[in-house]
Amino acid sequence: MSEVPEISLRAVELREVALPLVRPFRTSFGEEREKRAILVRAIGDDVEGWGECVASEEPRYSEEWLDGAWMALERWIAPSVLGGEVKRPGHVVERVRWIRGHRMAKAAIEAAVLDGWLRKAGVSLSDHLSGVRDRIACGVSVGIAPTVEEMLEEIRGYLAKGYRRIKMKIEPGRDLGVVRAVRGALPDTPLSVDANGAYTPADTPLFEALDELELMMIEQPLDVEDLMDHAGLQARLNTPICLDESIRSASDALAAIRLGACRIINIKPGRVGGILEAKRVHDVALGSNVPVWIGGMLETGVGRAANLALAAMPGVTLPGDTSASDRYFSEDLTEPFVLSADGTMAVPVGPGIGVEPLQGRLEACTVRASLIKP
């Protein structure tokens, strides 16, 4: 892409939004009934850009949480980014490097500035990331249901819509029996499970039993810090282990691959600190012939658009969690993303992320707002 003039940032706006979910979403962390998120708007002299922070209300998925991300963005991250011209997207990373951690908050402002920069250049995010496809094969994540029958009813509904992969959340006490029942009812369905780190090496017999059910992958079975234990478990299984929470950077990805801790990687831009780092994780995996896919965090259309662009990269060879808007919301913040009957979704083609919030919907969902200036 040819170089474009730098962006002069005048302000950064934060908005916390709340959208009710169409159905409760339960994992081993707990249950969510609404999606709360921070939207970041980078305001330049002649262009704007949007990003979404995926931090949850409580520090369960990671050490980050929504109120902490808001404070970090308002007090340190946004003021650091506003301190001069943005000549290239990487400048955002350089300006906030002094702030330790807060990957999800940093990712949101990087996304907003990158979106604005690409809009000014007239280039889509997918093209900037060297995307190779204009439609993405989609899977769907299914939360823990009270009964097997309810879970099967939900899964069959998603299969009828065309989703190409079903991911089931599991937790101790709601695992092998449920997965066996679903596999028995749906023997030919591409199926995976996600433990969100809820187990320990003492549960190896459970995973050896799951290994017999022809799953696509077992995602994050052990604690986020346990790369060595994941390597030991992977050596005992034919089913690939996929790492999610354990991969927080391209360096983590390289270490996990070299240790044999996984055979698949789930990439979430918020978790690794931004779209640019997500691209680096992808490149590390691609160079090692390790397949990747793009995970989801119940994003609004702002975050979903960026995920679809990432999913167009050449090494993303497995269906991700980039489900349609109606999987989560009766009304999204942007124009809805729609799943086609063949189980694919279009990658936005407009400049930047290719979408922006609908103003009336955004105002209706806003819980609080803050405008930060230099």
C-alpha cells in the first residue's frame, strides 16, 4: 500500500455500550445476559476511525475488565496516542509501549486509529492484511445449556442456518457425557469443545475419553500459564489441542509451537494486543504450518468487521467464531452481518473496517461517554 499523509488526531471518544443478548451465554467463567463493550472513536482533522474493546465486566477470561480498560484508556492510553501526528499504524503501539499490559484497551485504540488511517488511504483492512478471500466460513460457539436436549435443539438450529462448525463450551461436571450425547446425535457434524482453562493435568483421563469422539479440536483445556502441561497432554492425544488464552503475543505462539503445546491456534486481536500483533501471530503460525482461526468475544458489528478482515488472511483455514449478528443481538450497532445459506459471510470491502455504528442505535445503547483531547 502506498504511503498516505499522517493523521492529525484531535480527540479520542470513549463510549460504553450495552446490548441485550438474544439468549444467555454460559461458559465455565459464568453467564452473560448482555454485551457491554467500550467503543473507541479516533477523531482526526478529516477522518474518523472505530475500534472495540472486548474486555468483559469481570476479570474472568483475562486479568482485564471493562472498568479497568476504561480507566486505562482515559488516563494513560488515549493521552499517549494523542501526543503527535500518526504517520503509520505502528506509531500507536510505540506510544503506548511504556504502559505494561492492558492489551485489550490498547487493541481498541490501535483498531480505531488503523481504521481511520486506512479510510484516509481508501484501503480496506482485509487488503491491508493481505487477505485472500472475500467470504469467510463461519462456525458458532454454543454455551452450556441446562440439559442435553436444550443444547441439541440450539445446535440443530445453527446447523439449519448453515454454520459449518459447532463449538461446545464445557466445564467440570458438564463435559464428557454431554459431548458423547451430542456426538451420538450428530455423528457427522464438525464438532469441537472449549474448556476455557477449567481443568488440570489430573483430568487427563477425561481428555483421553474425549479423544475418542473425533473432535476437530479441544480448546484451552488447562490453565493459561501451563504450556508445558499442555505439551504433555497434547503428546497423549490424537485430537489437536487449540490454545486461546495462553497465546498473548507472537512470541507466545512461537513458544507454544516449539514446545508442542498445541497444533491449532485461536487468534483474538483483543487478547494479543491488537490487529497488527494478530497478524504477527498468524505469520508465525503460517510459517510453522499450524492452522489458525479467528475467535470471538461476542463483539458488536464494529469488532466483528475487524475479525472478518483478519479471517481473510491466508493461514486462517478453519471456521472461526465470526457468527452472524443475529446469533447474539436482535439489533446490532452496525448494519447486521448475515450468514449465507452456505455457511459463509462476506468480508467488508469498504475502506478501513468497512462499517460504522448507526448513530441512532449507538445513542440508544450508550451507557456513558468521555471525550479526551490533547
